[in-house]
Amino acid sequence: MVDFDVVIPKGNEEEFIQRALDLGYTQILFLYTNSNQKKFQSNKISVKSGYLLKNPSELLKVKTNFDYIFAVAERKYFETKTDYIIDSELSDRKDSYHYRATMLNQVHAILAKKNKIIVTLSFNNICSNPYIMLGKMLQNATLIRKYSLKSDAFSFAEHPSEMRSKSVLRSLLKFVGL
């Protein structure tokens, strides 16, 4: 587990930095959706930047401007050299009687292993629908263990009050068996 939290700022970077310091973080990663975003600097905490890919073709263009590249859990992103996959527990499909519908499957797991992609769990998704999301995360954790994938948990907070401490995020990983 890394020593930073991933947050999605909307011009409130200073508030996130203060909250991160209160929670005991030494680093914070700001995840942006705008490829022209200037890197945020702070003398209080180490700041990293991440970019959420909208299209695999922009990977080479943004790789030099950001520390980490994130992408949603779709096959086209599992086939690229992104660093992190997010929202693998989300899916538009209806759950079956035998399994939960998620965006992580055996094919995606093999591609993630081959391309050294880290699959993330989002604490923010749990807050939206705890019982369903925990079930989906438990199912994804089975695939993560089976294929020996790297995984991590972040808050993906859009507001500073939604950030969680390192111990809470570690507890989430431990709860799902990772």
C-alpha cells in the first residue's frame, strides 16, 4: 500500500492538503480530467498528479505531464500501459443470481497482470451503496488474488471531508481479503 490518497479536486487543492495533513499523510495525489492542468505545488506536503484517461490514444501525450495515469475499467485501458484502473466494481449490467456484475473479469485480470496495472478499490463507491459495492469488491478480490494482481485502496474524494485515513483504507483491503 502506498503512502498517499487519491483525491479529485475542483479548485480546492489547499483544503485537500490541509485535510491530508490532519489525517497523517505525507503525500497526496490530485487526479485531474483536464490534460492541460498545471502541476500543483505545495511546501507543506509532497504533491503528485494523476490523469484520468478519456481515450487510449492520448496516453503518450499525457504520460510526460503527470506522475500517474488512471483509467476506468474497460478492456481498451487494460490493454494499455496505464498505472491504475479505477471503478472496477461498477457495471451497467444487472447482477446474476450466481455472481455480481463487475467490470473485472478473467480476461481483464490477465491483461492487468501482463501490463502491470494496479486495480484500485474506491472508498467513495462504498459510501454510495455499501452492501452492493462490498459484494462486488469481494468478488473482484477473488480475481485479484487468483491472478496475483497488485491492488490498492483510495478514497477518490471529491470534497475534503470525504477523505479517509490510511488505516481505514488498509482496513478495507483487509476486509475484502487483499
